[in-house]
Amino acid sequence: MERKFKTTAKCAGGVKAIGEKLSKELAAGQWSIDLTSPDRVLTVAADTPSDARIEELVREAGFKIEKL
């Protein structure tokens, strides 16, 4: 199941910061951020953690996030 979220990541540095948080609970291949999309879409290809936990981790990295 793929879940998608809109983020405010703007560059590779933002992806790295978010990745450092997500890697606590997801393997590297279980998530990606499309910087070419206007919504900077974070795609999570795993059933866990919960949407709320993913949102919490991205906010801890200093970025806004909302479920699409």
C-alpha cells in the first residue's frame, strides 16, 4: 500500500533531513520524495508506521506535511 503526503521539502538537504528521521522506522527503499512535483510528494510504501507517526517524524525534521 502506498501512502502519499504533501511536504515542504525543497532540495536534497530537506530530503536528507527528513530521511534521517524516517530511517528510524522505515528502510531506505520504503519511502521517497519527488522534488519535481509542486507538492514535493513523500511516498511511503509500507503499512507501518502510522500516518500520524510519519507526519510527526517529518515535523521533527522541520518541515510541514499533510496527507494527500
